Amino acid sequence: MTGLTFNSWQAIQDEVMRRIHARVWPPGTVIPNEADLALEFGCARATVNRALRALAEMGILERRRKAGTRVALHPVSRATLDIPVIRQEITERGQSYGYQRLSCAILRPPAEIARTLWINPASDALHVSALHLSETRPFVIEDRWINLTTAPAAAAQDFETLSANEWLVVTIPYTHGSIRFTAAAATAQEAELLCTTPGAPVFVVERLTWDHERTVTLARLCYGPGYSITTGIGTPS
């Protein structure tokens, strides 16, 4: 499809998938490098990188430094998770829910956050932190950055009584995202909020959601000792 211009990473992702399914690039094939694909598709190399990275996260491609990018021989099935509303997660356990907003401000995000959100380093974003409680006990710390280009209405919210988690799930659509689970040691601040001791084991969920080519929000959820998560495994279609 040389000569066509692809204006979004999703369009490039679709074309790469088409070539894989059509066996233009069969399993095990090393595909052209990012620079060559950017030239072919008439777009920036960063756009190609985003498309290939998404396919690697799905297990369709394998990416290795100095070895290039190849079509996976045995694509890995990835688990999918719905974004839960924390309030509902607690009430469905038969427990009472409580909420405390800790801070809410439009700020210039740190450089690493700006890169993750794919926003201009000089742009502002909305930073919200809150504590969710179960039976008056700390349940999870929510620390969140919201991309105001994608969700401008968030700037008018104070999140004093309604959490950013719930507002976003109900109000702002998302098309896809990534999620990371980490075992960590509680910082002094986290330990104080979760009523535990510094260095105690905590369960951290970091989630980045997108609406097509624009990020929506980057959230870090820190759960206290003893928390567990349960999900399901889908059956093959």
C-alpha cells in the first residue's frame, strides 16, 4: 500500500494486522524497521512505534533490541479487564463505602508523566489524589493524572464527593489501555494513609487508558496489605 498516508497509529496497526492475516508477513517474519515503515506510511516514526508497541503488548509482535521486530510464532492471549468503579467494588462486598479527596489541582506534570501521557511537556494536566475507604478503613489510594485535551470537562470538576475514577468511567469513553501490577513497599506517606507501617507490602495497579490516539488518564492505585484481585479467563471464540 505504498503511497498511502496513514494519519493515526491505529490505521498503521490495522494495516500491520492485515498483512499478518494475509500472510504477507507470516509468523516468524522480521518486518521492516520503523524508519522504513514511517517512510512507506507517510507518517512520523513515533506513530509507527506506537502502533508496533501496541501490537507487541497484545502478543502479536515480538520486539527485541538489535534483533528487530518479528511476527510472533505463537501469539500470546492477553487477559482483559474492565475498569472497576471502586465504590461498586466495595459495596458489592457488602461493605460500606467512604471517600476522601486529598488534592485536586491543574499542574504541570513531571517530565516522565508527560511522556507517558503523550502530552507536550509545557502542557498542564489535572492531578487528583484520593483515599477510598471500606467500613471506615483505608482501602486504596488513588493517584491520577487526567489529560485535559481528551477530557476538558474534568477541569470543572472538584471531585470533592465523586471520585475521578467513577466520573471518568461514566463520562469519558476509552478505546483501549494498558495495565501493570506491582508488588511494592509502602512509602512513609502511603503507610500513613493506609494505616500500616513504612515498608509494608502493598499492591500497586498502574493503568493508562486511551481514546483512540489520545490518552485519557494515568492512574496509580495503591492497595494495603491483604488485598487480592480476582478476574476470569475467557474461553476461545
